[in-house]
Amino acid sequence: MKLYEDLMYRGLIKDVASENLEKVLDGEPIAFYWGTDPTADSLHLGHYSSLVTAKRLAKAGHHPILLVGGATGLIGDPRPTAEREIISKEIIDGNVEAIKKQVLDIFDGNAEIVNNYDWFKDISWIDFLRDVGKYINVNYMLAKDIINRRLETGITFTEFAYTLMQGYDFLYLHETKNVVLECAGSDQWGNITTGIDLINKKIGKSLNAFTMPLILDSAGNKFGKSEGNALWLDESKTSSYELYQYLINTDDAKVEEYLKVFTFLSKEEIEDIMKRHNEVPEQRIAQKELAKQIITDLHGEESFNKALKITEALFSGDIKSLDEDELKAALSGVETSTISEEVNIVDMLVNTGILSSKREAREFLTNGSISLNGERITDLELTINKDTCLYNKYLVVRRGKKKYHLVIFE
């Protein structure tokens, strides 16, 4: 399939501003851009669908320009309910550098990274009002959903002006780098069309844009969110194991959509995976392939294999096969307690809150329902000390089949 047909098959085109987007995408190489504000020192999985789409365009021969909003990040895109907290320039600058490195890694160095602070810092307030503000009608701005949804609760002028800044980004990149296409998530449609209109009114050109639908999980939450916390693309913030666990638990009803959106597998490969998956859904064939494709693209094959190793070790109980870093990655989200002196196992289980009473602890031990570092324990007189721990520090307690607790000997 050509690029446009492939994007349509994957459901990656929602809103379109173009006289002929198919001709633009399947024609001669062009420069296009996608942008994000550096509100954190890492992008998260919710950004990844946009990054993968940009990577598809790059693979088709188009030149990717990834804009990190060092200026717009100081202002803040209007949120649905309340104004964003203002972030200091020092933090924004650090986030910009971190995201630049992250994006270059994802694109194997084959992307141009720009920072809109580089051009906004030299624009005076008067010049911006004359050169940008005079072309955009206030009534037009008020009608935009991104602004209109805040009118009842109130919106500051700072947030109100954000769409003008993003619109100017498109104009600047067109004039300096011949960018003729912007792509972004559908929540940015209002800002995108401001840029399209500004360019049309100021220099008389009709440029192109399209949005991608926001990817949601089966509960209707944004993809990549876990109990309100982002799953970061930075492996030091979210390990490949944690990412694997999130992806392997993808709902069957969503996994085919995610394979289309987040992987570079062909239509034929996806159809084959889904055929095999539907024959034995309990084996989670599609989820495993999804995890493999995403983690390998983000962190490499070695990280994916490490995530598999940790998963298999926890499933089999072979905790001792994990090195210290793997052990910490496997248990990063597990409830943790500390002890500072040797103690009887029954007392340890109660003191750490793993079990509620000595009677319950004895019952669980007698029934073989407690494992320490992968070994089932039935000895009620066992003494817990540093020698009992992995690396003289870690005691992995499993209660029943799935309930883990980490005890650290300090």
C-alpha cells in the first residue's frame, strides 16, 4: 500500500485540511512537522501514536521536523477544566534537551529537532500583535472547542493566546524550512486550523494538515495512562518490564487497533496474527506481538528480552535467576516494607502487614501459600536475616499465586 492508503487502513487520519491529502502524502518528498510541549522530561506512551505516525511519513521519504515547544511550554495549552501550572524556564530547558535526545533515539538520528523558543524569544509584543494578531478574528478563536470549553469556568488571556503561538509556528516553519504539512492528535485541531488560516490570510497559501484520533483504552481513558500516571518512554522512568506488563494486559477488543496504530507490521502480518490469536485467545498472541514491536522499537531487542526474562522468572518462581537491576525493575511497583534486624518469619509476615495476624501467618505457611525468593516456605521457625535475602538485601514474598511484597533488609 502507498502511504495514504496505509494510514487510512490503520485508522490514523481523522480531520483533514488539504485540497488533496492523498496527493501530498503519496507525491514528492515534503517537509512536515509534529510538535509537543516539554511539560515533563520524557514523552509518554500517549505520545507514541503520533511519533509512530511521523516515523511512517519519514519511512515514506518525507522529511520529519519535530518541534519541542520551549516557548509554548512556558505558556501552556488550555486544559479542559483549569489552567496549567506555570513551569519555570530552567525546568522547561532541561525537559527540551531530554525530549530532543529521546526523539532522536526513536528516529535513529534521522529527524530534525527544532525549539520554538528560538524564534519567539526575539519577537516583540507589538510585532506579534501586528504580524499575527491582526489576521485572526476573536470570534473565530472563541468558537474553537479548545477555547470554548473553558469560557464558562474562565480562561486567562495567556491560554487564549496559545492558539496564535501554535499557528505562528506553522507559518515560521513554512517560511524558513518549507514545511507544508502539520500532523498531530485530534485534540490539536483548533490550533492547527489557526495556523492554516493565518498562512492563508498572511501569505495567500493553502497548506495541509491532518489529525490522528486520540487512542483510548477499553475504559475510554487515554492510551498509556495507568491509574493517572503516565507510562514514560524513557526506560529509566518506566522499565521495559512495566511496559510489557501494561501491553500484555491489553483488552482483546482493542489489540487489533493497537497493532495497526503502534506497529510497522503490514496488513497481511496483522491479519495473520489476529487469525492465530482468535483461535487461542487465552495465549494472548496478539498482545505479546504488540509488546514485542513497541518495546523493541523504543528500547531495542535486548530490553525486550530482559522484560521477557523477568516475566518468565516471576511466573515460574525462579526469582534467583534475576540480577539486582532486573529484580528492582520487576518489583518497582510492588508494596515494599523494610526490616533492620533478624526476625522470625511469622513475626515478619505480620510486622510488614503481609498478613494480619500470627494465626493467619501460621495458617498460610502450613498450607504452603507463602514463597520467599521463589521457594515455598512451610517452616514456622525460619529466621529471616541478610543471609535469607537475595544480594543480602531483598526478600521477595509471594502470598498465594500473584500477590507480591518486597521486604528490604536495611
